[in-house]
Amino acid sequence: MDEKKILAFLHYPASVLVDLAISMANLTWQEETAITLCGRKDMTQEKAAEKTGCSPDSMHRWYRRGIKKLSSAWAGFPWIEKLIE
């Protein structure tokens, strides 16, 4: 699953389903924070880093790892792709 589809699903209106799907990816708290701020709340990585008090490089790294984990975790679940079609 590519990043565009992941971001589309992160904005799916049923947040309970999104929360369930995110929990399947076994993200670290840093990755989950990055995905929440940058993916679900549409903050830039720089703004999210400023808000959390970390470096932009760290936020970028956590976001990229989070997206990669979500892609791997969601690849075997066709219901996720069906919801964003």
C-alpha cells in the first residue's frame, strides 16, 4: 500500500476503524505520535517536531518508519483498501 492510500485511510471518518487499523501495525509511541500529528492532523513534520519538542530529523524518521509499518501491516487486509475506494 502506498503512502497516498495510507493517508487517505488515516482520514477515514470512522476514527474507531482507523484506531483499530493503526493498532495492528505495532507502532512505537514516537511513530504513533508522528502518524497522528503528520498523517491524521495534517501538520508539517517541522510543526509537529516543534510541538513535541523533538528535532525535525527525528520526526521525519519516525513518520517514515510509521508509514512503512502501516504499509506492511495493512497489505494483507483488503477491507482497508475497500474503505478508501
